[in-house]
Amino acid sequence: MIPDIEIHKTIDTCGTRCPIPLLRAKQTLKELSKGEHLRVLATDPSAHSDFKAMLRHLPHNLIEYSCSTESSEYSRIDTFIIRKG
């Protein structure tokens, strides 16, 4: 994780499939102010490519992406940190 990034909101979409993670992220970004950061947790295997595609069409930026396979409940969890543009 990039140090010194203040996370203003985290949403956990684990266990949901597309388009739910994208829809929840878009809705939550509407609640944030420009420059604030949203952390999204997702388990959908297509989440990484889906978020990249979505953000190409929106003024927001993907600041960081990571994938963890250390969860006991899920085989992998993708974490996205998005800065509202």
C-alpha cells in the first residue's frame, strides 16, 4: 500500500459478481469529495479488468491495486484504491 494515503471510505463487495462491485463503487464515489479516496474489496475474478474499463470513462483515478490470496474465506481478494476526480 502506498503510504500516507488517507482512505475516506471502504466498501466490501466480496462475494458479489459484476456489475455489483462497479455499481457500489460508482454510488459511493458520488458521496465523496474530489480528491478523496475509496477502497474497494472485491472477489469477482473479472473485477480488475472491469474497474480498469470503468475508470477509462470516468474522471477518477486508480491509485493502487493489489491482490491477496491470504483470505480464509475467499481464494483471492482484489483491493482497489480510487481517487475521486
